[in-house]
Amino acid sequence: MKSDTGAEVSGVPGESANETRFTFTPEEPWSPGSYRLLVDPEIEDLAGNKPGRRFDEEIGRAASSPRAVELLFEVR
């Protein structure tokens, strides 16, 4: 996780709801500003699903290139 200035935000990643949700708890309270969460396109679950690729694509076929998933948000 990075701030709008490019500074790394330290914290603890995790999951919840039977491994269907990702969580991130920062070490320090959120400071006001813009943040960007970038998910590596190569991360995958045990079934081979990747966040930037359609889940119904067959793994061995010529699939679309996985792309990073980006979430922008602001803390006021």
C-alpha cells in the first residue's frame, strides 16, 4: 500500500469471511490523503484464479494477459 506521495504504508494484511475478503490494518492510523492499493496480477488462489483475469477462462488456453488491479481511495 502506498500514499499519494509514494510512501509505503506498513501494516498487517489478512483475510476474513471464509477467505473471500482481503483486509489490511495499518500500523498507524490513516493520515488524510490519497492512497493506492495495487494487487500483483500474478497472485492466484488454489484454483488458479487471478484478480485481473476472467475466472471462467481455462488455464491452458490462450488467455488474456492478467493485469494489475488498482484501487484508489482517499482519507479525509
